[in-house]
Amino acid sequence: MSYSNSSIGSGSRTARRNVEFGRTYVVKPKGKHQATIVWLHGLGDNGSSLSQLLESLPLPNIKWICPTAPTRPVAILGGFPCTAWFDVGELSEDCPDDFEGLDSSAAHIANLLSTEPTDIKLGIGGFSMGAATALYSATCFAHGKYGNGYPYTVNLRAIVGLSGWLPGARSLRNKIEGSHDAARRAASLPILLSHGLCDEVVPHKHGEKSYHALNLAGFRNLSFKTYEGIGHYTVPKEMDEVCNWLNSRLGL
């Protein structure tokens, strides 16, 4: 679930081109279908490997949708093409966010959720770059629209971000504080963040900064868990806590 490049380097922005999303994998609920969660892989991964992990979790009432990101040149890899939800260069507050790529992926995820039955609770989770995309989707939900201004119409009930970061953190507070409806949606959306303290790919400080940025913007239903001695990967204890959190927040 991690990617091989272990350094966060800088790189020029790669040229934008039309992207085509890869194959989507679905894990059907073993029990009563009460919730559907789109789960997003990290850089260079695909939906297949995630579906195998999710199928083993003790969450029989959740349907999992595991899409595969488009293959695109990625600046952090020197322009080398691989599966990525958006382009990313250096992980720093000064590095520009690829809002075009983020909006495209967030819309693809929303489209996957939009066909679910109306009584089903909807959520998004992910690892690393997938976590970043899930958190960006959370901000679109709260704001009521994507970065490009198009309306965001899916009603999210839970967000999980493992070993990730928050794109667009700098402008988030102004977007939420400027609207009563946005503030209400932000305050009501449960978000679980977790991060390994020894993460060498997306350092722990980025998870911590994301938590504080969300909190300052008005997201009140936040949990942030730190795992000692853990790098850029998930461990059974972490996934157990994800299961408990989802059961509790979604009333499964």
C-alpha cells in the first residue's frame, strides 16, 4: 500500500493532459448493506490490492468501491508516469496544489457514490495520496462545490485518511467561514486521521498540520491518532481502530 519512492523531492509541474481512470473493484457487503465507502490507493498502486485488504475486515455491512487512479506524469517522480489521483511535487506549504487533478478525481469518486441507494450512508477513505484525495473531497462537501465552482452534491457521512495530508489547506478556512451552510456541514462531518510517527514518505508533521488546518476551518468531529514506530504503511492495530471508528460513526 506504500510506494517505493521514499524521498519527497521537488520537481516542475508536469503538463496537463486528458486522464482516464483505471479499473474499479467492488467488495460487496457480506451482511446487510448499510454503508458504501470509496477507498483510495496511494501513488503507484491500484484498486485491486486494496479490495483484498478490505474484504478481510470485520465490516460485513459495508460495500467497498476501490477505483484505480489515472496513469499520469508525476512531478515528485521527475515526470515518470504512474497511477496518481493528482500531480504532486514537493510536500510543502509553498508548493502549488493541482486543483484540476484534485477536482477531476473528487468528481469521479462522487460519481461512483451518486448511484448508491438513498438510504445508504456514504463515505470516502484512503491511504497516502488517496487520503489526501479523501480529505480534499471532505472540503468540497463542506464548501458545497469543487475548486472549479461546480456543485458538490454527494452527502458524505464519514472520511478516513491514513498517512496523508490536506491539499488546499491555505484557503480552506476562508471558504468555510464565508458560508453558514459550509460551517454546518464541516462541523457535522466525522473525520478520522491516523499517521505513523516514523513515516519517511509523508512525514507525521503533515498529518498533524492537516488536523490543525481542518480544526481551524471548523471541522469539529475530528480524531487524530499517532502510531509509534510505524512508517508509511498500515498495521493491523490501525485497521482495527478504523473498523471500530466506522462502526461507531456510521451506526453499523
